[in-house]
Amino acid sequence: MSRSVYDCSLIKLPQIEFRAGNITPVHNSVGIPFDIKRIFYLYDIPGGESRGGHAHRLCHQVLIAASGSFEVLLNDGKTQRQVMLNRPYYGLHIPPMIWASEVNFSSGSICLVLASHFYDELDYIRDYKLFIENSGDHK
């Protein structure tokens, strides 16, 4: 089954507001369309820099701009879409077989990633040509 960039969706996370600051709780499989197996974050990225540039064979991810902002370029091998993340209570769900790149980081940004699988290098497709060959849309 081939995926579309339109299978990627913004998820509004809970927001508990306090005068002294807000909290956004994340619970496994509650509001997140998968069981969370791994959490990591990207930080100390120079302003304007890019990260990512790969797809996953099986792993789903939710990307959250925990601080600052960045854009996510999505590509399914046929269609491209760009999504801005700049609020810590919105996450972008990226299913498997979508090529994603995070670009235009603001200074001091933190990208929080929730993943459905533990790290496995074999799950990554880092070669765009190989991604196109495996995307199902190349025929």
C-alpha cells in the first residue's frame, strides 16, 4: 500500500493552562495513533539549518515543536507538502513510507519526536532514489 502526504495529519495535543505556565501531557496511545516505543529530541540546531531527509519502512512518528519553530517537507514520491510546526501542543503524525525533512529551524528550536519503534537502522531509507523505487508510485 502506498502512502500519501495527505495521510500525514496534525494532532492537537491536550493543553492544560495555568497562570504560571502550561502543560501538555502525552499518554501512550491516547491521542497518538500508535504505541510510543521511543522518544528523542533534536536541539542546538543552528537557525535556518535542516535535518531529516529520510523515510521509514515501518516506523510512525509524531514531530512536535517543543520550542521555537520549523517546517516539515513531506514527499510521497509523487506529491510534496510543507507543514509549519510552531506550537508545542500540535504534533505532526508521519506514517511510514513518507520522505520527511525538517527545515528552517528557528534559533533555539527543539523538535520532540515520538516514535512507534525502537531505533533500527534497517528501518531507515536514506537514499531518495531507493525511496522512489519502493514508494509504489514509480510505475
